[in-house]
Amino acid sequence: ANPDDLSQSFLRQVKDYTQVNRLSIGIQSFYDDDLAFLNRRHRASQSVICLEHALKAGFRNINIDLIYGIPGMTLEKWEANLKFVPYDKISHLSAYHLTIEPGTRLYKMMKSGVIKLVDEENSCMQYMLLCRETKNKNFQHYEISNFSRDGFHSIHNSGYWKQKKYLGLGPSAHSYNMKSRQWNVSDVKIYIDALQRGRPEVKIEKTNNTMRFNEYVMVSLRTIWGANLDLIRSLFGEVITDHFIKNASIFLNAGQMNCKDDIYTITENSWFISDNIISRMMLFPQNKK
């Protein structure tokens, strides 16, 4: 939820009359100029008030989202943002590097030269600062962008990372049964009309062995739980397993991956370049066996 949607009365009703026990609040930044740049409708003061209201309502399992890598953000400003985090009052922190999607306002500003992306060195320094600060506050870095107190991993997102089946309800929601994925129509009226006719409006994509392997590699190597070689062998066969071992050896020798009991993980110091490592571990159509 956005901070400005979580009023004191609403939070109390949620706590008293529903089984909701976890809040994930999109704070993004504790600075108003960052929020204005990101086109967020709330102000930093509303984030602080929202957290106070959530605690008064009785919520103790609270996640907050932050964004770094914002054009113009200095390392000092990002450090100040992290100092604002009430670590003793929350159980989970998600922090994502800003990505600019084609067709958005920020994309047009970037293309026209109005804004300039943060350079890679500065981005890396911000990420490493994030890792150090959360570790000092006894938060476990269990996924590239996620940190939690012991026992407070995101159960929802862990389902994705551990390749579990999931069912999505509502417009645009995605589902996955390990064989195919489907997503609901985004238009609310069409979605409701289809349900009333008893024929949900969905699109279905069947997945093949290569797609399933690539997805497993992509999500598992983002976490401390890593990629399980025995599971790869049982699900995808010896040829794909040999491909994985061969490519993993490059990063093991470079000190960018670890292997213990046939569980492969990317070292924390290399998580910032994980996209490059993961892409090298994948199979692509021209490599299918």
C-alpha cells in the first residue's frame, strides 16, 4: 500500500476485522524531492505518520520499500535515507535500484537529456552501503533486494524464488502451475463480466524445459538458498546439469559463486552483478538439447 492510503482508522479496521497480519508500505524515499521526481503522490511526513499509525494499530510485521539509484542521488543522501529507517520497528526491508521503463515519463526525460542515469560505480557503492547498513542492524540479506529479521522472510515472494505453484486472483494477476503460466485480463469490467459468465478471461503460455530451467536459475540464484544441483538433475536431466556445472565453474574459480553440498549460490559481493552471472548460466533456444 501507499502511505497516504493507510489512515489511522483504516489500519485499525484492517487489524480488528480482517486476518491481515503484514503490511508492505511503498515509502520509496524519506525525501520529498525524490518522491516528486518519482511522481509519488505522498510526502515523506506521511510515511512517518503512517508507520506510527500502523504500530498503534498493533501491526508488528511491517515491510517498507525504498528506491536507490535515483538520478542526482548522492551516496550521502542514500546513507541519510537509510538512517531514517526505523529498524527497531519493522521486520523487513526491500530496496530496489530504479529502473526506467520505455514509454514512461522518466524514459522520455532520459532520452531527451533532461536527466542522466546514475553511473555504475555510484550504483554499486549505494548497493554496498545498503548491504552494510542492514547487516549492522541485524537484518539478514536473503535475496538480492530483500532484507529481514530472523523468521520474517516474505512468504509470498519466497514462493516465486523457490519455484512453488501460485494462483493469482483479480485483474492482471498471474498464476503458475510449473507447466504453464496464465494471466488475467487487465480490464476490470471485462474481468468481472467474464467471471459472471463462468469463463475467466485469461491468456495461457505453456512452458518448455528450457524456459523452466532458465526461470529456476534466475530466481534461485537471487537468494541465499541458491540452486540445488540434485533438483536440476531430477527436473531437467544430465545434459542441462552438465551445462550448469560447466558454466558455474567459471564463477566458482573467480570467487563470485560458492558451492556447498551441491547448492550453488552467488557471493554477496557479486550480487550487484548477478544479472551477468545468471544470464551466463541460462540456456537459450540455440543451445537447447
